[in-house]
Amino acid sequence: MDTRGTNDPVTAERELPVGAAVAVTVLAALCGGALLLAVLHGLGWTAPGLGWLVAKGAVKLGVGGAVGLTAGVAWLRARRAGRGPDAS
């Protein structure tokens, strides 16, 4: 079904507000970090600082991955819409 050129209210309702998207991303990163710390504790990684360093790196990787994925999706949407800097 081609909805280009129409005012389709359904597509506008499906988009998440920016503030809510940021809040969900931050909450997911915090929950992921807490889960990782719980798993490391359950595995018995009690060497001083080892679990903390691994968890810290995983949180950075998780947040960076989520932000990168979100930025990539936004860039692709802008490019497909013809509003991006790469549009000819």
C-alpha cells in the first residue's frame, strides 16, 4: 500500500517522542548494566575490580551500541525521506 502524499494519521501515531525514546534507552542501559553485574556476581567473579571493569566496559559498549543504532536508523530515515545531507 502506497501512502506517500497522504496525511496518514496512523504513521504519525507510531513514532515515539524524542524524550521518551531517550528515557527508554537510558533505562535499558541501566537495566542491562545491573543485569550484567548480577550475572558476574553469580559467577563468583570476586577478584578486586575485575567484575567492575568488565561491567563498566559492557555498559559503555551497550550504551554506545544503542546510541549508534539509534543514530544509524535516524540517518537512514532522513536519507530515505530525501531530507538528508546525502540526498541528490
